[in-house]
Amino acid sequence: MPQSLSLVHLLHEPQVQQEKTPLLLLLHGVGSNERDLFSLVPLLDQRFLIISVRAPNTLAPGSYAWFQVNFTPQGPVINPTQAEASRQAIIHFIQEAIEIYKVDPEQIYLMGFSQGAIMSASVMLTRPELIAGAVLMSGRILPEIQPLIASPEALSGKPVLVVHGTADTVLPIQHGRASNKLLSSLPVNLTYKEYAMAHEITSQSLSDIHSWLRERLDA
């Protein structure tokens, strides 16, 4: 692992060699680490160079967050300073990965779960020129990010897949539906799916994600 990259990460080399290598960046949820989503690698498209990144804020040994969050009856309350620092850190990491791993800057995809989905949305909506598409699993879109959303011209046609569980008790389904509503008001290419699942990734949702990513690469 090159020491010059700014965030700790795990790397899976593409198993199918191409002239231009696409990158899939995995962003884990709060309290987890880079090994969590990396376990999904065998079930993802092997044309990708896949990087799973560790969030920068330590909660406990092996437990990290993109930002601290408190769950209240009124909804999640976040540390916005940490969220913005993590947004900038991911943008910087993408730029480093392009340089060091020589991936195709036109084929960079984000795939995040929960807080990782929140960060994926934050990066994609504010810096769409860096991102070819994003998979948002069981997340939400921060109100704090909305004033920073890029122009309609910059977002036009950007592929986004949102998946959410109707039995989610951590980020209930209204967050997924709010994301659907907001993204539907933008000129992105949105696919929205609900599943009879909790705050999790199931074989069905992962199969749909794999198909969606495969279609993007095939296109």
C-alpha cells in the first residue's frame, strides 16, 4: 500500500485487464472500518480496481466514522465540521488515486453504505466532474450539503442508484424517500429501489447493485 495516500485503505486489483481501468471506491458506515465492505469484493465486477477506505475519525479500536452523529427523536444530529473535512478528504483521496493507481478519471464510481452513502452523495452532488456514478445504500442526503450542490448542467445525466430497506430502524425509509425526492428534482439519471430489509445489504440488493455497475461499465 503506497504510504503517500492520505487515507488508510485496502486494495483489490482488477481481474480483467483493460486499456483504461475503472475505480470503485467503497465507503463504510459509522462504527465500522475498511474491511467491512471489502468483504463484498468477490461479488462485484472484477473489471474495477476496488479500494475500500477507512474513515478518518476514530471512535474506538477498529471503529471509525466520517463524522460523529447522535441519533435523537428529532433525527440524526451530526458534527458538520467533521462531515465537511471528510468530504474534502475523499475528494483529495480520489485525486491521489488517479495519480498513483493510474485509474481512468472518467470512470470513478462511489459505493457507500449508511454514513458512507451520505459521504458518497456529498461528494457526487458537489463535485460531479470527479464521479462517473454513485451507489447510495441505506443513507441520506445531508441538509448541510444542499447549498453546495453543483449546477444542473454539471449534474445532468449523472447515474445514481439509491437502495433502502423499508424495515430500516437506523435510518428509516423516509430518509431513502427524501433522497429519492431530492434527486428526482435534479437532472441526474436516478434509479431508486426499496427492499423488505433492515439497515443492511442483502443478496437481492447486492445483486441489483452488481447489475447496475456492470451496465455502467458495459455502456
